[in-house]
Amino acid sequence: MIPSLKVHKIDAVLSSMSITEDRMKSVDFSKKYYHTPGKFAMKTAT
């Protein structure tokens, strides 16, 4: 998605893209508009 932004093929990304330091060097991020905490699910041992 970031390469498409850089060549102006798209104007914005409305997707679940994590903000990393490397990505912040390439594009500007707005404030997060939602927060989904990580969770693990597993079957309990019997």
C-alpha cells in the first residue's frame, strides 16, 4: 500500500496497518481511529 501512496496511485489507506518506525519514515500517519488489542485463543487442556 505504501508504494501506491508514494506514486500517487491512491490518496489514502483506510486499513489495519500497524505504525512502525520504518513506515513513519516513508509516510505520515494520522491518529489511530480504532484500537484492537492482540488476543490469543486456545482450547483448554483436558
